Amino acid sequence: MRGQTYIISALVFALIVAIFAVINVDPVEVNYLFTTGEAPLILVILISVLMGGLITGGFGIFHLLRLQREMKVLKEENEKLRINQPAEDIEITEGEFFETSSEERSDTQNQIEK
């Protein structure tokens, strides 16, 4: 549902930008750093929106990669803590899910039978 909302919002924004750009087709003077030139306003608008989207997407990807790296480190740390924790200290409350291998289950079953 969240993905659909994002797509619909992006399409509405793109439509608004396209309509605004098509309405403004007059040539305008663009001041570059060391020179000036004329360009249709439609190109200035579309290039500005495209550059803004690319810059925002770049920051988003950078943030996503940083979060994935952090999640990987935290998962590794969690696994190390889980391995080093004594079995009698582990408490499982009702409704929690605890993964065990078939070997661990058979060891537990053997201990219960003794």
C-alpha cells in the first residue's frame, strides 16, 4: 500500500511539473557562473526538477547503504551475543519464536528423556 501511494504521488507531481513547464515556454536569460545565455523556460524547469530528483535520489541511496551496513553489523553482533549466552539464561515467553536446528532439538529431547 505504501508503494502504491508513493507511485501515485510521484505521478501527480510529475504531471503538475509537466503542465507547469508546458505553460512556460518563453525564452529566458539563464545566468551561468561566468556567462549568460538564453534557453526556453520549459528546459530550465525540467532540467532543474531532474537534477533535484537525481541529487535527492543520490542522498537516499547513500542513506540506504549506510543503514544496510549498520544493520549487518548489528545482526553480526546479535549473533555473537546469542552464541555466547548460556542456554539456561535464555527465556522464551509465550508468543515468541525461537529457531532451533534439528540437532539442537534432538539434544534437548535427549536431556528431557534422561
